[in-house]
Amino acid sequence: MFDPQTTPRIFGVPPGADFARALVTGLHARMRGQPPEAMARVQIYLNTRRMQRRVQEIFCEEGALLLPRLHLVTDLAQDLPMPGLPAPVPGLRRRLELMQLVSELLARAPDLAPRAAIYDLADSLAALMEEMQGEGVGPEALERLDLNEHARHWDRALRFLRIVTRFLTEDAPPDAEALRRRVVRALAAGWQAAPPDHPILVAGSTGSRGTTALFMRTVAALPQGALVLPGFDFDLPAPVWSGLTDATTAEDHPQYRFRRLMEEIGFSAETVTNWARDDAPDPARNRLISLSLRPAPVTDQWMQEGRALRGLGGACARMSLIEAPGPRAEALAIALCLREAAEHGRRACLISPDRILTRQVTAALGRWAILPDDSAGRPLGLSPPGRLLRHVAALFGRRLTAEQLLIVLKHPLTHSGSARGPHLLHTRELELHLRRYGPVFPRPEDLRYWADKRDEARPWADWLAGLLEGCESMGDRPLADHIADHRRVAEALAQGPEGEGAGTLWDQEAGTAAREVLRDLAREADVAGSLSPTDYANLFASILSRQEVREAVEAHPLISIHGPREARELGADLVILGGLNDGIWPALPAPDPWLNRQMRMEASLLLPERQVGLSAHDYQIAVAAPQVVLTRALRDAEAQTVPSRWVNRLTNLLGGLDGGPEALTQMRDRGARWLTLAAAIESPAAQMPAAGRPAPRPPVAARPAELPVTRIQTLIRDPYAIYARYILRLQPLDPLRAGPDPRLRGSVLHLIFERFRTLEPGESLPDARARLLAITEAVLDAEIPWPAARRLWRARLERVADWFLMREAGRKGAPVLIERKGSVTLEKADFRLTARPDRIDRLPDGRLHLLDYKTGNPPTPKQQQSFDKQLLLEAAMAERGGFADLGPAEVARITYIGLGSTPKEVETEITPELTEEVWHGLERLIGRYQRRETGYAARRAMFKDDFAGDYDHLARYGEWDLSDLAAPEDVGEEGA
């Protein structure tokens, strides 16, 4: 196929050209006139399997013919098996081996990283070892590093690296990368002795990895060998090529990888020819992009070479720049671009490394039933089987919370074997029980207790309790035991109590992939040692997060989503480059916990800027497509964003060239069109009027005929809450994740003082203090499952105990009623007032003293006068015989006891005039709300504007504010 020559055959395909089609076109041109079987002798090594499939598809478009042999540069060990080479160590096995070493390291140096990062550190360590093997850097390179000018923690990391270098010796079992390098060396030696006489091509690779570069050098030296480089910049001047030698300043340039190949293989940019002799879709744009990407030290060439660029309007005519206000607007604008392309039958592709953005675009395309072909699929850990398995792994070795239990029970794969309807019904009833009554940390016996009065739920509860039995007590165990229990519980949950199997847990692609993860772990478990349940859960979650699964879906044939590395494999008419913000594209270099930048340079390893340079090359290829849309969000969820350095360079360059500002303005105008459409599609067709401040007026017959004294304050401050609670009968749902909130603290405090009552006859203050704290300890142990809250609340009560007991010692009365309900019916209204006083003492003169405990500050006299009338109303009830055990009795005083950080008492002397006034005020209040014209206004007189009411969302608070007048409105019908 090639004429003899003494120099390497290096070809290139310009950025923007369809690489796969150009490869096939150029191959056909060179094989013209040869017999059909000659094509079958051609060997082509491609960089990815997707590129391999696309090249096959393009060959098949031409009808029946013999195809060349297509291989992958990453599969040399499989495609070219050589006798005597050992099998590679599986990557998972190597990482599990390294996990044990990392675990010991963190046990000795816990400040290095949290234990949750054990697998991540092992993975980064394995990646470093693979890089050393791929780049041909031996363990001796680490020994030569001088750490005198580095921080001490790098010395610790390097000492650890020297321990693991035993995996890098020649006699150690090789990793996959080490085996690939051995294959390439053996192949090079064999080809040097007996060069093949058929054409061999390496196409689509940049040689960024050492092993790949070595293989490319081997192929380039063959008599019929050639390289076809993707995205080669034919517009880059020779002086710039010559300047790309210093990695510290040129590593992030898109063509730096090719400059390294020139040095290793021995060719120059002038000798690289166009493989298919086809121009890029827009040569003028390629020249503009090439100039904008010049290395930072030579950007002064913008002023010199920029004058030669003419027709910038034409170069930018098929480019648009979308600068969206936020990620949502960016995603919707991209979706609109793709939708228009689909309508016109054009092939369109979104390229972005931002997986959040691509998922948002996929969701937006769902409006029009367009499902894009997403090459990345989705993380296995986010698939239904992955989520269930992660939740199950989190059950082991820790106290089960109600939230964790319900998450597992409500998962769509739980009880997927049969009879899922009754399972969901039992789950709902159990959830309501746990929300209302607890416990916060349910145990198997709690589930059986709940089912005691529900005969139909008993088998279900026994099944669930049996599964959870022993999960909390699991400790450090071999990895194989963790996997066996993990799989057993997950399969039993998926199947349900009837039958055997795993329900639908292992169905579909995600289920198959998840089962393979467990099988791989079980196969390599012998090298993992013993793990705690937490370490196992972290290990499993980390492995799932690194797996992607592609599910069989009927994607749109013209719309696709790809990562930046796949830019060279595309042949789309419209390419959208999304997420062009610094930190996203290019991404920030990942921190290396083992070697810093200077140490990497001294050891001849790859610099962090390598990833930036590869991203720049992907960008240069993608931005040269026939039609391009560049998108970015001006703000993310946290702050204003910084544009990608490539977008920044392009806009700055255009801003200084003749005709550039006009071209840039037109690019932004074309992008603004999509933002306008996105804003229009998001806005409602008709502007909905804001809700007014509600004041519903239900029929009198529907209004409450009974309220406790604690709700009178609510009726005064927020009447709408009484309407929602007692008329609509809407009760706030108790939180699933219960916590030590003020409400629970108040309940516990009342329970403590209910048991303590007061000082016993002849009891000393020290004895009373000891008894009070003993009761506190017992109540907290029984009622509060959080150790931190128990200690904190005990300390608070201990701090005010002496003050409280001194006050108790000075009281003249004795408790006669504690937490007992009473009621009184109003004479002038068909209404009943109820109360459950904290405590009532009878004084020596026969009068009563009412006391109420508060965990915070007690209400002031002015607040009692207008709003907080609880004790005043209880006093009026006592005088009217509202508490049967006491009969009508005169009240001497009421006292609020505040047991907050600054304890205090607020005492009010009671007179007949005062209770009479309070009672008449209550009659007027109730009488007013027993008239139809009185509405239950929302947030009528709140103590604090920022107080969050239980029914604010129902009242649509926020659409109106406290300055708005209430809008009374009749609801329901009288007599209905």
C-alpha cells in the first residue's frame, strides 16, 4: 500500500473532519487498483471500541466487501497472545491488596485521610503504579527523589510508596498495563527481526500514554506501518511547534502530545500529510481556533498573525455562544437546539464532561419524547439495583433508623417477587406508626410488637424482623462473609416472604452488572483481609460509583450525548459544547495524595496539566465541527462562574481583531435566541395571580366546639392554623427523621417533674438533688436515644437544679394535681375549654397555686395579658370547678417556671377581677368565631415574623406578606 521510504509515515486528519469517514476514505484511495483480498490483510489499531464500531459501519455502507482487521490498542495482550507471558492481575484484586496496606497506613496516621477514603486511596495508588508501568518508570525513580525542599508529609507518602514497589518488580505478577508494555516490547523485537509485509496502521491515538506511544513508534518503524493522528493542527507554524518542548509551559496545549511523538519517533510537522486530503469543514475557523490556543508565552503572536485573519464574520457564522444565567437555563437552551435538529433531520451531538448538565438536558428533552443516545449511560450506583444494594450495605454494623428502614422498604425492587400491594400497605401503616410513636431506632422486637394487633401484617413483620436480626451486631469480618450476608439480605428483600429467588433484583442490564460486581468481589475476597461493616459499605459504594451501565433503550437515531474524549469519533452536523466553565471543562486536575507536581517531574511521570492538554485537544476537534454551539452558565448553585480558558481566549482574541467584535456580538445574539425561547417555554401561558392573605369563613356548625387552653394562644395569633387543624382536620405529619427538638425536650422535662413532684417531707436539698438527677437519668435513658442529647440535657438540668430546689424549698403549698385533665363549658356559647395543668399546689390557706414548666423563657406579664393566657385560663377554670378532684376553689397565684439557660420565674397574683376579665375575654373571643362573618385569618399576630407555621404552605404564605389585608371568603355551605 505504501511506497518504500526511510522516514516514518505520519498522517493527520484536521480538527473538525469526520475522522472515521476520513480514515475509510483515505484507505480506499490507497488500496484502489489492488485485489479485494488485499484489504483483508490490512491491520488497523484504533483507540476505542466506539471508533471500531463506527469504522465498521462506514465500511459496510459500501456494500459487500472484505474488511480490514480492526483491533484496539488497549487489547494488545488479548489480540496478540504470546507464549510465556503470565496472566495479568485483575485490577480489583490489586486494589484490594493495596487496601490492606492503606488501611494500616491510616491506622498509624489517621490525619492523612478519613477511613471512608480507603478504597479511593488504593485506587489512586493503583493508578499511579499503572502509570509508572505504562511510562516505563521503575521503582528506582522513587529512590532518587530529593525531598529536602518538600513538606514533611510528602516524605511520609514516599516512604509508603517504597513499600508497595514490590508490586513493580520484574518477577512480580504484572498488572494489565505492565503486561501491555511487555507485549509491545516482545512485538517490537519480533517485528524488528521479521517485519510484517502487510500494512499496519495506528489510527485515532495521540500517544498520550507511554505504552501506546511505544507501540506507535514500533508501528511507524515498519516498512508498511503508518500513523494517522486525529485533530492534527496543520495551521500551527513551525516556530510554535519548536516551542512546545517545555512541559512546564506547553503541557496544556492541545498539540503537545504530537510534539512529544515527533521527538520519540523522529519526524517533523512539515512531514505530516493529510490522510484523506480533505479540508476541515471550516478552514477559516480552524485558523482562528488555532491562533486562540497558542501557548501563553507566545500569545503576543495574536497581534502579529491576527492581522492576517480575514473574514471573521464567515469564520464565526456557524458558531453560537450561549451564556445562560444558570445551569437550568443552559440545559433547556441546549435541549431546544437538539430538538430543532431532530425536527430537521440533522445529526446533533452534545459534548460535555458535566454529567449533571447532560442529565438535565436528557430530562428536558423528555418534554418532546426525545431520548438521546447517551454514551456514558449512568453510574451503576444510581441505578435501582445499585441503590438498593448500597442501602442494604448501610444496614450492617450500626443502629437501624426508621428512615433507613423505610428507604429500603419503599425501594421499587423490594418485594418485587409477588404481592407487592400488601407490602406497600404494611409499609405505609408502619411508617405512620413510626412517625407518630417511634422508636427512632426500631429493633426487630419493635416490628413484632407493632404487628401484635394486626393479624394480617404478622407474617410480613416476622419476615422483616428475621432479615434484620443480627445486622446491627455485625463486626469486623472477612470480605467473603460481608458479601454473603449482603447478597442474602438483598435477595430476600427483593423476593419478599413468599417463595425463593431475588425478585427482579438481577433483571435488566443494571441488575446483571450489579451481580457481576458482587461476583468479582467474592472471587478476589481472599486478599482483602478483615473489614468492618462501615469499611465494607464504603468499599462497595466506591466500586459502584466507578461503574457505568448502559441500558437497552430505543434512543433517537439523530441525537446523542458524548464525553469530550469521543469528539474525534463523531460525524455530527451540529455539535454543542456544554459546560464550558473553568473547573468543569477543563476540569481541575485531581489532587495526588502520593506525589506532588515537582516530584512527578523529577520521576519522569505525567504532569497534572496533561489532562488539561487532552481536554484542549478534544475541544479543538469538537469546536471545528460544521456547526457549533458553545454554552456556559454565568452562575452555578453557589457563585458566579469563570468561563473556560478556551472560551476566554477566543472572546479576547475576537475582541481585538478587525471585525472580531461584530462577529462575537453575532455569536452572542444567536445564542440569546435560544435563551429567549428557553425563558418563554418556562414561563406559564397565563400569569397566575398571587394568592391573597386567606381568612376562610366556614359554616358555624363546622367550627370547633372544644379547644384546649394551649390552642387559645394559637386562635389569637394564627387563627388559620385552628381552621386547618380542627375544621379541615389536617394534622402535620410527624418527621421521619426524629431528632431532639424543643417539643421533645419539653415533653421530657414535664415527665421528669411529674415524677419528681416536689421535695418530700424532711428531705434535704442534697438528697432532693440526687433524686431529681436520678429521675432525670432514668427518663433520659428511656425516652432519648441520642447519647449526645442525653448528656447535654442532663447538664442543662443539673445546672439549674440547685436554683429550682431552692425555689421548691420556699414554696408553702403541696401538689394536689399533676398532669390531669379538666374542662369547663362556657355559659354564653356552646363551647368547651379543656386543660391539663402541669401542676397545681394547695396552699395552707386552702387556695390554689398553678405552676407551668417552660424549657425556655416564660412569657412576660404583657404577653400573658394579650396572648399567652394558658395559666390565666386554667386559674379561671379552677375557680369554676373545672378540675373535678379539686372542686371550685380560689386561686392565689400562677407561676411560670423558666428552666432555660438563665432560669427565672414569672409570678402573677390572682384576683377575682382578673379571672373574671380573662373569662369574659374568652367568651368574647369564642363568640366572635361562632359568627359566620368572622374569618380565620392567617398569621394574624405572630410573635416572630420568621416563625414557621405548620400550615404556612397551605395558606400560600410568601405570595402575600404581613402587610396585606386578609381577604375573608366563605367556604362550604351553611348546614352542609
